[in-house]
Amino acid sequence: MPRPKLCRRIRFNPHIHYFKPRGTPLRKLEEVELSTEELEAYRLRYLNDLDQKQAAKKMNTSASTYQRILYSACGKIADALINGKAIKIIT
């Protein structure tokens, strides 16, 4: 039986749900889906400048789980920027 998933704390509610390259209609773009959990991990690390342990504590998760979430977010954001994809934030 798998371990139950902890309830992660997310203290940021984005009011914007899409980011896209300028000048290209959204219907012509591929999308990368970014969860609010990934966005929160990214925000804590790069906007609040917290280290891994501090950010993991704020999200109520382990440091290794936080790191996996952050790496996933960084990979998706890099894919969107490099390949000209839209970023859809899933709430």
C-alpha cells in the first residue's frame, strides 16, 4: 500500500493562467502545463530566495520531494522558453 500524500501548503494563488510568446496566437502554440505546486516551489526558490530546506518546510514537504517538484518546474519553464511554447498554470 503506498504512503499517503501529504497536503502541501501553497500560499500563492496566481491570477494569470497562461503565458505565451508575443505575436503568436495561443491556438497555434503547444502548451506546457505547470501545476500550482510547481509554481509555488519555483516562487519560493527564485523570488523569495529560500534554500531547499526552508522552502520544503514552507510547503510542508520533505527536501527531496521539494527538489523533485522544483526540477520539474524548471524543466517545464525551460522547455517553454527555449521552444516557444505557452505555459498553462493548472489550479
